[in-house]
Amino acid sequence: DVKVTQSSRYLVKRTGEKVFLECVQDMDHENMFWYRQDPGLGLRLIYFSYDVKMKEKGDIPEGYSVSREKKERFSLILESASTNQTSMYLCASRLGGAGNEQFFGPGTRLTVL
Amino acid sequence: GQQLNQSPQSMFIQEGEDVSMNCTSSSIFNTWLWYKQEPGEGPVLLIALYKAGELTSNGRLTAQFGITRKDSFLNISASIPSDVGIYFCAGQLKAAGNKLTFGGGTRVLVKP
């Protein structure tokens, strides 16, 4: 079974703090993704990575950065957290190539005070 | 980016009822996907559709890829309490690097 794990289920941070969200997958997948989920808006893509050291902006990258130093790990970084980044963050991974399923982690609910 | 309009936003189900939800887009997709998210979990793929007009079933779930490639629907027949959750449609386009675009979700609740 594919396993995508996220470092925290719940996180509370203060405005201006630097925040790291970690995601690890154990199936040697090339592609990894970070989404945020907000009510009524579905999942919106923040950043994705096709392979190690590679990163591409998604639809809403502003205020975020990512790091992919190892194939199994994809980190989302909020350089200076703001209250409008309070959200559910979902990581996903997928085998490279068309037509392959994305597998999601359980999510991290981040609250920025 | 592309927009997917998913409706209804929420619905109440009574055990045994058939329910339906749909997604429409302003532009075409190569693949339509339907996911279900249960509380505290990430979305899980239910059905994938790869060809216009395709009708696919997975147990009590049936989904169709619209002929125009701009819409899809999901039906749940004879609903049961464990059908509650949030259902998402997603479109995938090869020209966009196979990224997924998600609808806003349909929250399915049990009638009190």
C-alpha cells in the first residue's frame, strides 16, 4: 500500500513565524504535490515537483516555497506565516507519467494566529 | 487557471436514496476523476474516466465523462450512512502537465 505521511495533523503558529510542513512517501514516486483545501474552493495546487531538486509553481504559490532534496520527501515552507494561510494542507504523490493515480496524505490543519 | 463548478455544494441523504452530483468546466479535460474524503483523511480516488462518453461503475457508484469533455457526473445508488463525506471531482489535462484541477466539493450528510 502507498503511504503518504505528513509530519503533523494539527499545527498552531503565530503571524510572522516560519513554518515547515513535511511530507514523506514510501513508494519511490517521482511526482509530489502540495495543495491547500478551503471550504467551497476544493483543493488548490500550491507547488509540485516532478523529481528530486525540481519544483514548479502551481496555481497559488504566493507566500510559499518548497524543497525536494530527497525523492521521498517534499517540504512546504511558509517563510512568514499570515492569518490567511490558515487552512488544511494536503500532500500527494504519484508515479511519473500520464494516467497514474495521486495518493494523498491525511492533511495538516494549520492555524495561524 | 481553469474553474470547475461542482454542485450541489452539500446534500442530505436518507438511507436507500439515490443521489447525484455533477461538475462542469469552461474548458475540456482529457481525464475526469472522482474522489471521496472522509473526516481526518486525505481524498481517495473512487473512479477515473478516460474517454468522452465513458460510463464507469464501482460498486454502487457510477460516473460518466460528458460527451463535450467539459462535464462529469457521479451517482450513488441506494445510499448508506458510510457514504457521508466530501466528494470532489477533478479534471486532468495532458497539455497542463497532467496537473489536477479540483471542483469545490459536495458535502454529503445524513438526514437527521
